[in-house]
Amino acid sequence: MNCEEEFQKQLDISPRWRMIRVRFGEWLTERNDPRAPGMAELAKRDFVAEKIEHSELRFGVTSEDRQTDTERYARCAIPRGWFDNIRRMIARQKGITDWSRGWFDIHQDVGMWDWWIQSRTRRELEDWIALGFTYRPE
């Protein structure tokens, strides 16, 4: 495969196929893409975004410290520090500054709670996760 769209189509078809994600991470590394370290880590962890059937926001990720149904959420859980980086990054991108209502907020196409982040697409969610792996808040 030689373009991102080809990798993304394969991941849309077979999101549980780890080798696609491994090769995609390598491809991103070859291009100095900032998502590369995070995508490689997702492949190492055998990550698969949770598909949510009953919501407009269709894909989710959770924090490892908040697993209530371990078997169901094991493949979509990441460490708390990484998870919090993603929330900070999204909040900054979306201009969310007032958390007085708590960590839940919906802005256009994102749902964020203290332990769960949802997105309309797998691609968007995985891009956030990959970028969040190396995100350093200012």
C-alpha cells in the first residue's frame, strides 16, 4: 500500500487486523507524520475502537482505569495519562474552556466524559489517539 487512503480503507474493512496498523505506523514513520509513534503504540496494544451502535457518535475509547466490562473494553482502553492528553488536545482544538458542567461536553462531533471519548468516525478517533500519544500541553 502506498497511500493513506488505502490503509484507511483496509482498517475500515478489518479494524481488528493488527498487521495493517503495524504497516500503517511504519508508513507514517517513513513520512515523519506526527501520528506515527501513537499509531505504532496502538498496533502494539492490539487496539480496536469500540463501535457504538446506539449513538450518533459511533466510535469510542476509554481509560484503562475505568473498565467496567473488562472483556468488552479491553481492546479500546489506553493508559490514563495518554487518555487525558487526548482530552486536553481536543478541548484546545475545539476551544472548550469552561468545564464547570464537568468533563462531559458535546461540540459538533465529539463526546467527552471523564472516562470516555466518542467520535463520528474511526479515522478521526484514531487520529486523535495517535496524536495524543505525543501531545504535550503548553
